[in-house]
Amino acid sequence: MAHESVYTPNSGIEKWLDERLPIIRLGVDFMAMPTPRNLNYWWTFGGILFFFLMVQIITGIILAMHYIPHESMAFDSVEHIVRDVNWGDMLQNMHSNGASFFFIAVYIHILRGMYYGSYKAPREMLWILGVIIYVLMMASGFLGYVLPWGQMSLWGATVITNLFSAIPFVGGAITELLWGGYAVGQPTLNRFFSLHYLMPLILFAFVGLHIWALHVVGSNNPDGIEIKLKEDSLPFHSYFSMKDAFAMVLFAMIYVYFVFFMPDYMGHPDNYVRANPMVTPPHIVPEWYFLPFYAILRAIPDKLFGVIFMFAAIAIVAFLPWLDTSRVRSMRYRPTAKLFFWGFVATGLLLGYLGAKPAEGGYVIASRILTAYWFLYFIVALPLLGWTQKTKTLPGSITEAVLGKDAMKNNK
Amino acid sequence: MTVKFFKLASGFVAFTAGLGMLSSVVMAAGDGGGQHFAKQSWSFGGVFGRYDQKQLRRGFEVYKGVCTGCHSMNLLSYRNLTQPGGPEYGEDYIKAMLKSDEVEVNLPHNDEGEIVNEDGDLFTRPAALSDRIKKPYANDKAAMAANGGALPPDFSVIGKARAMHANHEGIPGLFTWVFALVKDVVTQYQEGGPDYIYTLMTNYHETVPENAPKDFSLPEGKHYNAAFPGHAISMAPPLSDGIVDYTDGTKATLDQHAKDISAFLMWAAEPHLNARKRRGFMVLIYLAILSLLLYGVKRKIWEDVKH
Ligand code: HEM
């Protein structure tokens, strides 16, 4: 931990334990992390993400008790869960909608980091761990969507696994390894189930590292300046734990609305049609959270380069700490960069729309323009802006940012 | 130099964003094709929506009287018809029905490990409540052979496997799409399946109508249906006025039949809808109260801290 320990063991047992395994100290210090007092509600999404990670793991473990990873039984076993297992329909809806809400939360979380420059030194490791987590989340989401073995499961899996065949020399071998054969079939389903169970556990480990890294460097904040004064920070518990809990319940209410009242809104009706290798659906679309990258893939005329650009679009995010050359973190003080940032958000949303449309005519042209923006934002706009921009004056401290200059003087 | 860069940069942002928008708008305008069908009002729509038990019974009568000749319902058992939140028939009623219809099932009643007697015939026994609803054809091949090569889809989840908008048409232009997405959340629209089935049932044309797509020609043995993707459907119009007599005395019109069977198929796909919505409402109330309490706690804690 980056701050001094605040724990003093009181009872004999606590002292005894503290000398052997200071686990209570760990927990107490963890909860006492000095946290900038000016955090806004965008900082509650890390906790919200943890909530969804737990929801996915718990509901997933129970679903796996009833699910059968077999070509001819998978679809029916999911229906069995929904129809016959006690609380089964609720668990299944929680898990499928939980995935979507996990992604809504993670997109907010990532954009928060991009807006307030949270990736900048000394938080590079925290950021890179975040990108790894995001990639693992995408893998889990993709693998999970295959399991109910509906039409979109099968054909989505076919399209995505086929991407790997574009890799020169080894592509064919990789694809066959993923499939366990020469097409998506029983071996694929079986190994995807195994990997889908494994992935969140790895994810969990990385989240542990992520939070560890957070506790080493501390939270950034909306003004993007480090903690200087004693009044700048407050202990995490109970100031921020209660704020997080409140935000979590609000977000959970939206989630619950979907789980209980529109559980199929985010899904595709074709996935209620049993997988059939003989019938290709007219439009194969991945889950909504992949759509921007799907649009980038299809914007590039060459298959191999399409795949490269798609993966690069994600990988480039990991290099943000070095691509953004600005010494000021928060966009609050970077008016020009702020414009580009919102342009980037709009680009992501529009690419999502284009990913759901057929890849033809004007849609492809629009996708290309937006793909260009995506990359130029990272490799041209952010490096150049850092050198050329005129930033607003930063407040002297977090407390000053909160109270204003005059109040600071009066206080003294 | 800096100022120049700003101008260039903002120009670039405006340009790309504008172009992206523009192309989407242009494409949206070209999207007008395809007929629009009215949404129906369903008793099970909305937060307080519940199935109308009488309607489900009428729907079952339509299924039993007409559709069961071709469409299976493999995931449902007879006992489901007696469960709460469904047609809620009495067990005795269903047992009597099975008896009078002389429904027989094979032993064991799965497709693979069938047991045969010395003559190589299947053992059969009268159907019980725990048996799956008997399918009309022994297998898909037989079903296709009897239907001119087209497979009548299983009805277990068809209420969710089709949707009026998403149905094979892709999604509309950007602004209509965003508008529809938001509107569906606010109005809690989840009835695309029954809306589609109702529309399918009520949009047959005896001859190819004038507003059919250009150069449309109806293949032999197919029927023109305005709601079906591609419009040429292998299923002859299954419903007509008075095709089944309702036991509850409701007037037997095509429209009534179509609504009732659609509601019934929604129930078949989503048998726990009533319980789900009831539960959801309670969870929401609980969380609403919890959020108020937490807000109070949070405010109290932060009382003396400006932030
Ligand atoms: C399972 C997914 C994730 C979980 C459970 C998680 C959890 C957390 C938590 C609890 C915090 C502290 C509270 C907060 O600042 O919101 C945090 C901070 C942070 N996370 Fe994540 N995170 C996840 C994914 C990601 C991803 C995908 C990224 C970036 C690509 C990311 C980047 C960051 C950064 C930069 C911070 C520090 C923010 C700051 O101090 O301003 N996280 N995360």
C-alpha cells in the first residue's frame, strides 16, 4: 500500500494474527486508501464493474450446473434452465443481460479514463492491465454467446474464428485448433465451454492486479492533479464506499429493468433458432459490444489487413500513455483536445451503428472515414495536441479546485 | 503556428463527423422500403402486463384445432398447460383430453433409444401429463416431405425467434434506428414476436397484390404473404373465420384466432412471464427504497465536506 498503515490490532487474537498473517491490516488499509475528495460519479464505475464481475461468475457457475455443451442438447439445455430449473429464467436473464451491462459499464469506465487522462504517469500499468481485462472480457463475451447454440451463436463463431485464417502461414492451423476440426461443431462447442469457464477466473486475477496497481498509485481525479494537501483526500471508507454503493444500486436498477422487463432487448431473435450449419442467416451480426470493431474489420477491403486493423484498433488503446504527449491530464483544462475526444466518442457510436448494417455502398465509405478518425485520434491528434495545445491554468490543489481560490485564502 | 493547427484540427473534426453523419442520413433516406405493420396491444405488454388466461385457452384451442397438424412443440409437456401463469387447465381436464383424443406415445419417447417388441414395432402407451406434446411428424424429413419440401418450424420458442422489425430486414437508417431503440426501451416493447405472428396470419393475399416487389413471381405451391420475408411462403393460409369454435363463446373471426394463437405462442416461448414481471416489480421497489436509504447515508457522511 502506498500510504501509512492505519491499523492497530486491539485484541490478543488480532495481534497474534497480525504477526503471522496481516490480513486484517491488509483489509483495513485497503478500505482506508486516501482518495481525492473531488471524485465525481464517473469514478463509481470501477465498483460497478466489480459488482457485474461477481454477478457473472455466480450466475455462470449455477448455469453451468445445468448446461450441456453438446451440439444436439445445448439449445434445449438452456431452454430447460429457463423453463424447469428453479429461478432458472432469472439466472439466465441475469447472465445474458449482465454481459451487456458489464460492457456498458466498461465503456463508461474506459472513456472516463480517456477523458480525465487517468492513463498518464504513474498509472500506465493500471491502464495496461485495464486493456488486458477488456480483451479478456471480449473473449469471455464471444465464447459465452456461442454456448446457447442458436443460429447467431454458430454463425457468429464461424465468422470470428474464420478471421484467424487470414494470418499468413499459421492461420489455417490456428483456425483448425480453435474448431477442433474443419468447421465449427461439437469439439468447438465443448472447448468454448471450457474456455468460457476459465476466462472469468483469469479475469478475476487480472482485476486483482488492477486494483493492486490502483492502490499503489492512488486514484486520479476530475482535475487531474495529484494529492498535495492533507485536505485533498478522504479515506475510501466510508466516504467513497457509500457513494459507490449508492451509484451501484442506481445502475443495478437499470439492469434489473432489463432483466425482468425486457430480457431479450439486447439479444437477436435468430438466436432462438437452433444452430443449423445448412442455413446461413441473411445478416450475421455479433453482439452489440463488438460492433465498432466489426465495422472496422469490414471497412478494409483486404481480409488480412482488416483483421490487423481490427486488432490494432484495440491494441492502440494500450499505448495511450505514450501517445498522449500532454502534460496536463484532465480534458477539463484541454479545450481543444476535449473536442477531439467527443469526436472520438461519436466515432465509436457511429461505427457501432455501421457494424450492424450490411457492408455495402455508402456504409463502407462511412466506415472507412470513421476508421481513419479512430486511428488518427491516437497517432496524430493526441501527440500533436500535447505539444501545441494551450491549456487552461490548473488549480493549485484539489482543495482549491473544490473550494475556489478565495475560500482557500480565507481559510488560511 | 498553434492557432493554425487548431483551426485545421477543428476543421478536421467537423469534417469527418459531418461526413459520417451525412452519409448515414442519406442512407437512412433510402431505407424506406418494406411495409410497415401496426403493433397490436397485448395483455402481457408493459410492467404490469400479464397473460390473459382465457385468451391462452382460446389460443390453445386454435393450436390444437389447426396448427398441431404440422407444427410440433417439442419443449412443452402436457403438464405445462396446467401450470400457473399459463392456460391453467385442471389436470383432470388435460387427462380427459388425452384420453378422448387417444394420444399415444412411444416408449421410451425419445428419438434415439427406442424400444421395440418382437415384431419390431414400437411399444406405445397412452400419453400422461409428464409427456412432451406429441409431434405431428416422426421427424423433420417426414415433415418436409408432407409440406412440399418446407419445414414447419417447431413452436416451442417461435414467439421469441421472430420479431416484426428485426425480422431478416436488418436495421433502418441511423436516426429512425436510434429513435426506435430508445422508444422500445421507454415503452418496454418486447412483443415483436407475437406482433409478427399476428401479422403473418392476417396478411395473406389470394393473388399477388399490386404493391408486391417489382418482378415478383409466385413459385408453384407457394402463397403470397405480405409479412413473410420474401413474401412467398409454403404454408397455406392456416386460419379463416370460424375455423375453430371457441368453448368460451367468443366470436370466431380470423382476427380473433390470429391474436389468440399469437398470445399462446408467446406464452409457450416465455411460460414464466407473469412470475418474472411480478418478481421484477418487487426487486425494483426494493432497490428504490435501498437507494433512498443509501443516498441518505451518503449525504450524512458527506455533510461537512465540500466536494
Ligand atoms: C472487469 C473489469 C474492471 C474492473 C472490475 C475494474 C475495477 C476498477 C476499480 C474498482 C477502480 C477504482 C474505482 C474507479 O476509479 O472507478 C478502477 C480504476 C481504474 N480502471 Fe478499472 N476495472 C475494470 C476494467 C478496466 C479497463 C478495461 C480499463 C481501461 C482500459 C480500466 C482502467 C482503469 C483506470 C485507468 C483506473 C484508474 C482511474 C483513476 O484513478 O482515474 N479498468 N478499476
